[in-house]
Amino acid sequence: MKNSYPLLTVFAVLLSACDQSAEVQKIAGYAQGTTYHVSFWSAQAPDRLAIKKTVDEEFDRIDKLLSNYRPDSTLEQFNANLSTEAQAVPEEIVSLIEQARVVSEASHGCYDLTIKPLFELWGFKGEQLTPPDAQSLEATLQQVGFGQLEVVDSSHLRKRIPALSVDISSIAQGYSVKQIAGLLARQGINDYLVEIGGELETRGKKPDGQPWRVALEKPLSGERTMQKVLTINSAEPFAVMTSGTYRHYFDDNGKRYSHILDAKTGAPVDHNTVSVTVFHNDPTQADAWSTALLCLGRAAGIEAADKAGIAALFIEQQGEAFNEYSSASLTGLDAVTIK
């Protein structure tokens, strides 16, 4: 599953005409181990620099709340506390965990926020592959399980296992997109494209009334080229989130190990699905679902997506070919045109 490293599987190229550049304002920067780009416009001519300051402050707030790389973050303080008593945490964290739990159950446990010990066991955090022996894997699996994390109420969590640790990165980037989009909306900006590390939300149109267009990346590990162009037809908030196996992996003794781990087995997934893109009106949900569906792979993933009504595009590598498969909800989706 996606963990706390940047996964650039969609590059949000703003495909706009040059004569619009004076009207569409843009801000960009670095956050969450990756880059962000925000394009927006409004008849009220918002203060671009003031908006960038507000955006950067929100990124800093989220980082202090959810980062797994800062020992002083709220989430890491919760992880470090080995008590099995109820711990007070911000309602935002509880809400994210509850949203992720629904997706985890829909994936039959393949997707799981408590997978951090397995990720470290395999050496993915240190970027040095260390395939574990069966005994070590089994012992680490005993430290993992969404069912071991109890929501006491809207502001308290309880670990049933003292060493249980939570990694929210598979949903945090989508949540960050949602938060930044919300900042713009509160400033009276109703036409924007917010992109963080390839995860994005659009709203409204370009100044000339044309829809936002973005490029979906071809799932190749050695290059970056376009697979598809997406035209966003919906004027309402609309998210596009992608998870992929092809940017982060290890090759060892002729075998490729994906960073996407199945929480049920504790091992990297070994199916041929290399990317899943989810289209949704909520970027937080879309982020979690893209990871969960990638964990499941095309066959089980489409079944889960159809059951939950999730619009998803699966890309499966078969030899040199990249074949595309759509969930039922994507087939009938008018909010986006994929070419």
C-alpha cells in the first residue's frame, strides 16, 4: 500500500492556452516530500501571494498533525505511546481513520493503515530491500491489524496492541488536496485546479469557459510520458487520484518487489496491475480507494469498486502492452472524458 513517500503517478499538466496565462494565477512549492501546484482565477482578482502564504501555512499544520517523518507530529506521538488506554487525538485524525476503515473493510483487509511495521520490516523505509524470513514476517503480522485500533469517540483512540502504529500517508495527500481546495473556496475562488504530487481536485472552468484538462501518466518506470488526457466536464469539485507500483520497487535476484504491501499476507503484491486511477467528488476518499484497489489488483479491485460504486481505471501490464479496464461506474461517468 502507499506509505509515507511521494508517489508521482499522475502529473497534473495544466493544458491551457498561452493567452490565458495572465488570467489564471499560479502558485507552487514543496510539501509532503513532493511538489504542489495550484492554478486559480476569480473576477475579484485574489491576492496571489497572500493565498500562497495561507496554503503554505496549511501544509505546515497538516505536517505537524499527520507526518510519520516528524517525531513531534501528533500522529507519531500517538504511535510512540505504548499505552493501551484511550489517547486524546484531534478529531481530524479520528475522522481520517474512520474513512480509511470503511475502505479497508471493502478491500477485505488488503488496505490497512497499521501496516507500518511491515513496511519497515521489508526495508522500504530505509530504501534497502530486506526480504524477511517466514518467522519474522509472522511475528510482525501480529503487530498489524485495523481491528486492533479502536475509536473510542470523536477525539479518542485506543490501541489494543501497545506497539501498534498508524500511517495515514495513503489518505493524507488526498485530504491535503481537499483542505487546500477548501481554503480557496473560503476566499471566494470557485475555479481552480489543486495538485499535490500528482493527486488533484478541480472545480469550475478556465476563464474562457473551457474545462480543465490534465494528463494521466503512462505507467513506465524509466520515463514520463502521457497515457491519457483527461477533460474534466464537471463544474463541481472533482478529484482524480492515482496509485501505482512502477515508481517505487526493488529488483532482487531477478524478482521485482513492489512497495505496495498486502496487509493480509504482509508481502508485496504480485499481480500485474500497475496503476489505478479513481475519480470521485471527495479527494480523501479517492486517495484511499486508489491505494486499496491497487492492492487488490484488477480482478478483485473491479469487483470491490463495482460493489461500492467507485469509478476507477485499472492499467494492467501484460508483456509490453498496457491494457485498460474500467469499473462499471467509470463507464457511465459523464464528469470526465478520457482520451
